[in-house]
Amino acid sequence: MQIEIGLSDKQRELIADGLAHLLADSYTLYIKTHNYHWNVTGPQFKSLHELFEEHYLELATAVDEIAERIRALGHFAPGSYKEFSRLTVIEEEAGHPAADLMVRNLVTSHERVAKTARQAFKSADEAGDEPTCDLLTVRMQFHEKTAWMLRSMLES
């Protein structure tokens, strides 16, 4: 059935592609954050354990919203590790870094996701896709604020 929502097939495809990259970045960051939640140690254990849980729970909701927007645009959302690893710019965690390095890694990852969202925003904005623009604005706000808060933890 034809999708008639005021966006051309090409516009919907371009927007869905940008959202697919955002989904892959967000899911990879979700996994990294959950890993850190499980494995953080040291004097900041309790505060970081709780903070990382807050972040991964927010990311779990976000990945669902991003994937559902891709589907609303008439495209299939990526949903495998293989697809996510091909699309993401977020580096996976291979080991168990110290707590301060976890925080540094998360700052970098949140900034990268904000950049991905900003890139996807251009296509959505040019097409007049307000629902996607709204979603991307919320994602940028979350990732930029989270990066700032984590960055602040590293200052002495």
C-alpha cells in the first residue's frame, strides 16, 4: 500500500537511513552503558552504577521510538548486531576500563550520537518532516546534556 504522508519515497528513504544510523549508534551506546553499569568499580561505584542505569533505561525507550519512526516512514528498522555494527560510529567496549575512563568514553559516545542526530536532522528538516525533527531534537538535547554532565564529573 502506498504511503501518503506528504513526503516523497526518496525523502522517506533518506530520512529513514539517517534514523537507521541513529538507531545503531543509540543501541550500541545502550549496550556500552549497560556494560558499564554492570562492571563499574571504585569509590564512585554507587553513584555511577545508578547514573548508568538511568541512562541505559532512557536509551532503551529511545531506540524503540527511533525504530518505530523508521517503520512509520515505511522502512524496516535495522535490528541485528551485524547491522548495527555496520551503521554505528560508536566504538564497542572490549574490556573493563576504570570508572573515570568509562565516563570519558561515554562523553565521547554521547557527543558522537548527538552529531549523528544532527546530520539526520538536515534531511528531515529539508523535507518538512516535523515528527522526525521533534524526535531528533529530543535526542540531541539528551545526548548533549548527558555529555555535559559526564564531562563535568571529570573536572577537578
